[in-house]
Amino acid sequence: MRKQRKRLTQGRRRPTRTFGLSRLRGRGTEQPSSSPAAHKLLERRYRAIIDDQVDLIRRFRPDGTLTFVNAAFCSFYQLREEEALGRNFAELLSHDEVEQISEAIFSLTPDNPTVTTAPRYVRHDGHTYWLEYVTHAIFNAQGDVIEYQSIGRDITAQKKAELEVEETRAAVNRAQRMATLAVIGGGIAHEISQPLSSIRILAGSGLYMLDKMNPVPLERIQKNLQDISSQVDRIDQIITHLREFLRTNQTSPAHPCDLNDCVESSLRMVQERIQAEEIHMTKELEAGLPAVYGVRIRFEELILNLLLNAVQELKGRKGAKIRLRTWADRGAHFEIRDNGPGLAPEIQNSIFEPFFTTHEDGNAMGLGLSIVKAVLSTCHGHIEARNASGGGAVFHVVFPESLDKSGKGGMWDPVPQNLGFSKK
């Protein structure tokens, strides 16, 4: 009885993890002989199984030469099998992806034998497709790569859906900026009116000196012209700043930024609104803050949205107050505190979600705080919202320091971040 069990056990073979004719084994079945006819039968069975797969299957040598492709692979790339075999797999990659994907694959090791890549493929008709390949390196006993095996799937529909989400997000973000512009319009008008008034006075003075004074004081007129030029530069900076704020694709280079300057700039844009609502504003800006690394206009957008949120909560409230504070503590901190109604417990987990608003007058889009969250995700900062002990709400923002120990630029993620929309 024991001898019979031993013979049955010896007849069982485990299937290997890789595709290959010499490695295909049956479980609990009679082992075919090694005759040429049996080998061809096994080959046909193997081919039938692989060609029935909807996933793309490929094998290639360490030099990139394709040694096996299945029917799904040929169908996707619109190639006959004999056209695909012998080609380098990199020939089917976009030129701008060859180096990155090849490096990812050829750097696999026995300790890290698998990598996932998402190449883009443009067909002859100009249509773009996206794939996701999981590539596994096959090693010999000495740890040398003998072949690579990949299983891929078409993720074009998923990618297109993600791109549509990105486009929707950009449009919504732009709409929020336009809505913000309507609110801060008075502040911008005030910012421009000041240099315009100076230009009017300087030009009038120059004309008076040319017409009434003899001899003409050329040095004074030259000084007036220089002052006019500087005021024009100031207007140009304001307009450039406004264009940057409204630009849909905000991909300006990241730099170390002065947080206090961002606070002052944002405050100037909303100053008219604060005065109109009779809100008492106080500032406690600590000097010598560590720089924050990112795009300055995005930091100003963050602060501006927090300011406008506080102003909206204080609308019509007597004795309304806002306090701004910055300080340093393992990074730069910004806090805005108001004496409004505070945050109801049931909404504290929802205030950073897109389109969430507690105002029913139709003037709030509910995107300001979600933009704040998105900006912070790009610079790896975070925000805490809580109720103040004496009443009102507190928003506390923490920015990581600009420079790491090596003296290089700090953290900044240039990839556009979502506003809470799901990509699934």
C-alpha cells in the first residue's frame, strides 16, 4: 500500500510559474512520452491555451528580442506572428518612453523580479492606446537573467476616463478662480488705481514744468519720467499676477517662497472686501520664517481662499475679527482664526470636499477649501480645522521646510492634484 502511494505521489508534477513548452506539466494526469509526436501535441495544447487569453503575452531575451507572442498581442499591435518575433520589444514603445521603461525592466533582480509599466502606443491611424504590462524576469541558478515574460492589458478606457476627470477638474478650478476674481475685484481695482494716480500727478507735473518754467528743469522732468516708468512696472506686475492666478494650467517652476510675502499679497487682494464688511484684522507675522518650496501663486491662492472663507462666515456679524499668524517650528506655520459661528461637528469631516457649502444663497461654489487641500497635497503640507476655545473657527496650515539637508530644493509634486474626484 505504501509503495503504491509513493508511486502515485511521484507521478504528480507542479506547474511552473512561467510559460514554456518544456515546463508545462499536468497535475494528476498521465505524463506524455518524449516522442516528437507527443511534443507536437503538447505544443498545440499549450498554444491553444495561450491564444485563448484576452491578455497580451510576450517573452523576450535580455537583449530585448521577442521570442514568443500570443494572438492577443498580435491583434493589438496589428502584426502577424512572424512580423513580431525577432523584433525588439522597445520598437513598440513611444520614443519618449523607451529609456524609462527599458531601465525599469532591465534593472530587475532576483530580490525584485517584477515591475509594472504603463506604455503608450500610437497606431498607424494616429489613435493613442495605453497598456499596463506586468513583466517578470526569469533567472538561472547563478542569478543571471535568461528571459523576460510580460502579461499586458489594454487600459485605454481607464486612461481616457482619467483624462476626462483631469479636464473637468481644470474647468471647475478655473470657474472657482473666476468666482474669486469677482470677490476680489475691488481690491485689484484699488491696487491699480494707486499707481495710476501717481502717474497722473507725475505726468501733470512734468507738463507744467515744460510749459511754465524757464529754463526747463530737465533733471526734475527726467526724475518724473523714471517714476512714471516704475509705476507702469508696478501695474504690469499686478496684471501679470492676475493672469497667473487665472491661468488654467499652473505649472510654473517651483522655488523657495517667503510665506509672509504670500500672506501680505493675498491680504491686499481682499482688503477692500474686509473693510466693506467692517472686519477688524490683526496680523502676527514672525520674521525669519523658513522658506516654503513651491509655486508662489498657488500659496497665495491657498491663503486667499482661507481669507475669503473667513470673511464669508463673518458676513453681517457685529464685532467681526480675523487674526492671521505665522511662526516657525520644524517648518513654516500659518494660522487664520475668526470669531464666527465655528464648525458644526457634523460638517468637520466634509468641509474639504468639492462643492460642499453651508451657504444656500447660491453665491458659494463650495470649492475654496477643496482647492486649499489640493494645493497642500502638491507641497506635502497639511491643514487642521478646529473650533477655537473662545468661539469661532481656526485653520492651521503646516508647510514643510524648503531645503533638505543636502541643500537641494524641498518637496514639490508638479503633477496636478485632484479636488476629491474619484478616478475609479
